[in-house]
Amino acid sequence: MGAFVSLTEVPSDRLVGFLPSREDVRELHAIYSAPEVARWVSASGRPATRREIEQRVSRDRRHWDANGIGRWYWREKDTGDLVARCGPRLTVVCGDPEVEFHWAVRPDRQVRGYASEAANAAVKACLKIVSVNSVVAYAHVDNVASLGVMSRAWFLFEQTFDFNDRPHALHRRMSPQASHSLFSSHPIAVADLRAERAL
């Protein structure tokens, strides 16, 4: 795996993660408008509209501006195509403030190991940037592919909980280097985090 470079560019073997840009809307829409992706990541189960993707990119940019960390948008080194969205956000899970990881891969690039590759690179980059005791990820209990990514990215099962009225499995990856929680001094209030529920 490639070495950590900076916040704005995180490489892995086949991918490079970049900060979100308004120019990414069309390609990101190709990921989240796919029914096979929407099935797992949309609260309603329906594909995202272009307007919703525009709002998502804006939220991702605001999260980076406010926190210095967030979702990266991953492009193939060989083609330059945007093939995944993967990275952390500050949110509340099961009533507790957490650094939560999400990933989604373009349907025609799935089953290539891109989600695991991006997730491992993103977690390592995140843990170099912020000082936290752990990070979490969760997926529907029937989402075998995403649960497999968690295992390959060294997340361990913690509990099952309801999210959007559906059962999800929460996994956690500990950070052996961290000595304190980001949230002990972070300016974002837990009430504000509860409002940031959208992926």
C-alpha cells in the first residue's frame, strides 16, 4: 500500500483518494443512483437523485472544512475514474459520538477489492490525522459484502442495533496509538452530530 501523503491525497495500490469537489457530482451519482448500492445505503432503499448527490457533496465539503477530515472520493490510478466514496465522518451512533466509516463502490468496479483497499487506506490516514481511541462502521446484517470489508479492514463486531428501522451490525477498530478521545476537546456539539444523519 502506498504511503500516506496528505489530507488532500491518500493513495493505495490502485486508487487515490481526493477531497470532494463539485465536479464529482456526475460520477458520484453513478454510484448512489445504482439500485444495488441504494438497497443498502439509502434509508428509503431508492436510488439517489442528482439533487441529493449535489447536497451530499456539499455536506462532505462542509465536513472537511469544519473538521479537517471526512469522506474521500477515490479514483483509479489507471483510468482516473471516480469509483468509490470512502472515509470518516463525525456522528452519533447508538447515542455516543463516534468517528464512523462508510464506503460505496461503483457497481461495475465491485468484486475487485476496491472497498477493502480504500477502507484500509482511509482508516490509516484518519488515525494519523485525529487522535481517537477507535473508529466504527456499520452495515445491514444481510449486507454480506460490506460486513466482509469490515473484517478485512480489521473492524471487530460489537453489537447489533436498529438504524432506519432495520437491523445493523456495528463494528469497531481500535487505535493502539490513541490516548484520548477527539470528542473531549472537539468543538462540534453532540446535538449537531445527531443532525448529520445522511450518508
